[in-house]
Amino acid sequence: MIKNRAGIIFMGTPEYSIPALQMLIENRYEIKAVITQQDKEQGRGKKIKPPPVKKEAELHHIPVLQPASLKTADFEEKIMKLEPDLFITIAYGKIIPENILDIPGYGCINVHASLLPKYRGPAPIWRALIDGEKKTGVTTMYTDKGVDTGDILLKRELTIDDDMTAGQLHDRLALLSAEALKETLELLWEGKLQPKKQDERLATYAPSITKETGKIDWQKDPEAIRNLVRGLCPYPGAYSFYQGVCMKILSARAENINANARPGKIIEVGKDSFAVACKKGILRVYRIQMPGKKAMDVSDYLNGNDISEGEILGQDI
């Protein structure tokens, strides 16, 4: 098989998937179709918007399929007619049935945003930061019927900078995913891939992020809270309640200072930050977002608003 003549079906949905799709386009692969999730309501106006991958595919006149289900006979028939040689999936968001995985002769290659078998599942980027990991990366693998359990093809590591947010890590890993996929495909066409079984003893799972994930527990140490803040920045945001109103905290620093105060209490308000007591130290907050307002530095917020010392964060009235 000459690589540029291999018929590929690409499956992806969010912004994260786009660099990998662009790499395939730039390297003149034959992309028979892009499969992505259905258009959804987004934002306060609940306007119907297409997935980012759909928009990118349409820019390059690539056919787009958006099946509600991958388990119908109609969908299987459409895929069979396309006669794909290879599936590539990256952040598609749905489990692919075995009968569909069996269609392409070269199987299905998935790109996952972690160093498998750690952080299988839907939220590896966010969970790695929340857990305070110092490194992460991407893994290319053959897709099987499990959730990120297939044989590993290639890994590429990335150091997590101390102040890196989920948004920044997302963008770095998206580019690294495209690079890893390119290298994996080159090895595939050269017949040099060496699939390796995952060590189940080392497997961990990265569950979905929910609104409750972001609720700050001031009984935790400040470093754990800081990791939660950067792990959920810019979206959906770690949060607490100030005078009964939800306050998202988007940038903060942990300090190992004994506050001698109730966890959650604002013990100091400065020009550009305020300090909150935690179980073992304080969290100094530099950037916040209040309901219906744009995110802003604490210094800007204090120009027209008050943050009072002595208030207890976390009390939802």
C-alpha cells in the first residue's frame, strides 16, 4: 500500500482533533470521509452549531457523516461502500462497535491524550493536572472493543510546566498528537510498527469532568486546590461561593503559611490578589470570574467591587 493511496476515514469532534486532520490533509492522504458527532445547541442562545471538525472538513470539501448511532445497518452499509483501508480516531467521543472496527484492512488507530495505560477515558488532560502530574503525553494505539485498552503503538512525552493550565496543555497535546500520528503512520507503511500490550496493573481511569468536579473544598491543602484551579482553567472553572454568589477562580498560587483561620476564610485583600485560608496553608487568588461577567484579574475587579476580609468562601446561600 502506498501511503497516499490509503483510504482513510477520520473520526473526531472537538478542536483537539483538528491538528491531526490538518496533518493528514497536508500530507495528501486520501480522506474518504470525516465522521463526527451531531450538531448541538451551544451557548446561552442555544444556537445549533456544528462540531469544529465538521467545519474544518467542509473547508477542504471532505464528505462529513454525523450518525446518531454507529450501530445501525444503514451506517455499516455506508462505511462498507466507502471501502476504507484505515480508521483514525482522535477525541471522537463514541465507542465504535466491533463490526465497524472490522471493516478497514489496516484496522483503527486511535490517538489518546495520555501516557497509556494511565488516564484512560474521557478527561485525561484535566485529570492529569488536577492530580498534580509532572509529565504526560500522547499515545497512539490500535482500537479494540474496550475503552483505551488496545495495543500501544507509540508514545510521546511532554513535561507539564508548573503553571500550565488545562487550556495550554490541551493545545500542546493537540499538536503533539498530530506529530505522533504522522510518525505512527510512517512506521505503519514501512512495516515497522511493533504493537505492545498494555500493562493492566498500571491502568488508571480519567472520568468525565462535571460541574461538581470544580467545587473547591477548602479543607484540602493549597497545592491540591491550585491544581484543581489550573486543571479546570479556562473551562469549566474551579469555583466557590462568595456571599452566596458563584465565583470562579482561574489563577492562584499556593503558599505554605499557617493562616490560623477557618478554611475558606478570606484573611487578606491586597491590590492584585486576595488570600484564602486552607487546611494547611493559604491560596492566593489572582484571577476570577463572577456570574454574567468576563474573567478578570483581581486588581481590575477591585476597581469597582469589594472583596471583604473575614468573609467565608464556600457558603452557598
